[in-house]
Amino acid sequence: MINLGLLIIRLVVGLTFAGHGTQKLFGWFGGAGLKGTAGWLESIGAKPGMLMAVLAGAGELIGGLLFAAGVLTPIGAALIVITMLVSIFTVHGKNGYWATEGGFEYNLVLIAVAVGITLVGPGSYVLF
């Protein structure tokens, strides 16, 4: 059952994270796409906005897919952690802990999941 539990965690977190990447890169799932994401990033001081949007979207997409598949899990987890740390330091950290106040609560949960799965391993159910 441990392997099934690890698979469920990896799939939910990894595919959700990948979905956020596709929102930034392609505008899927109601996302802003590269142009909209770049504009928003520029507005919060992340310049050049287009490069930052590509890096953020690619990190989320690639990290999420690797994490979900259980392939190169430490690399996928590192991409998730890096993206969440950037999000904390640029957007959410100043709002305190709780997500209800725009804080970093959710970002920290994702970091904990990524690090935890990396420490125990992805389990037996991996893509290859």
C-alpha cells in the first residue's frame, strides 16, 4: 500500500504542478499564457518578464512531469522546490503564513511533499 500511496501523492502533486506550467506556457486551463504571465512577472519586478515566464512555466511543467512519473525524482522535486521558493520570496512571503491571507502556506506544503518523496523515494510504480 505504501507504493500506491506514493503514486497517488506523486500523480496529484506532479500533474497539478505540470498543469500550472501549461497555464503559463500555453494558456491552457484558463492560464494567461506566456504573454500574460510575462506581463504579470514584469509588474512584480521579475525582468525580463518573457524569460522569467518561460523559466517558471518550463520548471513547473518539467518538474511536475518528472515528479508524477517517478523518473529523475530528485530533479523534478528540485524544480518544484526552486519554483516554490521563488514564489515565496517574490509574492507570498510578505503576506505571512496562511493562504487565506495570500501567504506561503500552500507553497511550503508543496516543498515538504517534494522533499519528503525525494527522501523516501518514488516507490515501485514509476514510468520506467
